[in-house]
Amino acid sequence: MIHLHLLMALQFIGIAAFAASGALVAGERQMDWFGVMVLGIIVAVGGGTLRDLLLDVPVFWIGQSWYIAVAAATALATIPLARWAQKVRRPVAIADAVGLAVFVALGTRKALEIGTSGFVAVIMGVVTGIVGGIIRDVLANRTPIILKREVYALAALTGAVLYVAADHYGVNPVLGLWGTIAAVLIIRLLAILYDWSIPTLKVEPDDDR
């Protein structure tokens, strides 16, 4: 059994990390303070919102407004850094990696908790982790990170599969949760550090057209 206080702490960390990454991207695009706050909130709650809609359960932040409050406060607190986001691209990626790791684990757990299959739980974990970042990048007029060569969605998928496998084989829930977070975070941070990328598909254009 995972203690409620641990889950709340992880949710706080995930919300804050994603909100900071959104705020830094807003600063990179020279948005005003309202834009910083909006982008921070969207990236923090976007993935979980879509997950809950797909699972047909109450959207998590509607009944608990502190999620929005924490995201907004974190985004605004990041403004001093957001002004120099061009010089801190790595902190953007690191904050995003922390949010990704936490929300993949929590999203997968929530899906399993309401009785979905392992396959659906994996999808929901990935959705929870990556959708907020996709929305952030689209609003900031950037190519979404999952469409680049980055090891991003693959890290999320690996973590979600690991969590489902741990649950299936009866691993201690707390150990499975932390193991998933650690796996996603390590894979993502190593990819950032060593510039790992996924091979691209190259197709030569048809000269006859």
C-alpha cells in the first residue's frame, strides 16, 4: 500500500517540475507573465487531464484546486530564470525529465487502480507523462519533443511497462513506484547528457514526380 502522503508529495513535485519547464519555455519565447503562468499550468495538468477524460473519471484538478495553484505559483516563481531561458536550456530539459518520470509512474498507477488492463495502463502512463509537453511545445511554436530524435516517449514507455510488470509480479508497490520513477529519470537524463537519439527514417524523394 502506497501512503497517501507519498503520493501527494510526488504529485506536488511533478506539478512543480512541469510548471517550471513550461515557464522556462515561455521565457525562451519572450512571453509576458500571463503567458508564463498559462504555459506552466497547461504543461503541469495537460497530460493528467487527457488521461482522466479517456478513463472517464473526474478530472483530477477540478476537485482539488491546489494543483492549479501550485502550477501557477511555480511558473511565476520561475520568471527570474525564464528571462534567461536561452542560457538555461538544460534546466528546462532536467525539470521536464523530473515531471515526466513522476507522472508516468502516477498515471500508470491510477489506470491500474481503477481496473484497466496492463496495456491500457501503459498507454495512460505515457499519455500522462508526455501530453502536457506536447501542448506546451505547440503553444510555444516549437516542434513537439516526441517528434524529434530525443529519447523521450521511449523513456516514458519503458517506465510504464516497468510499473505494470512490477504490479503483475507482486513487487512491493512503493518499490515499483520508485523503480519506475528512477528508470524514466535515469534514461532521460542520460539521453540529455550523452545526446542519445532514436534512429530516423530517411526516404529519398521520388525524382519522377
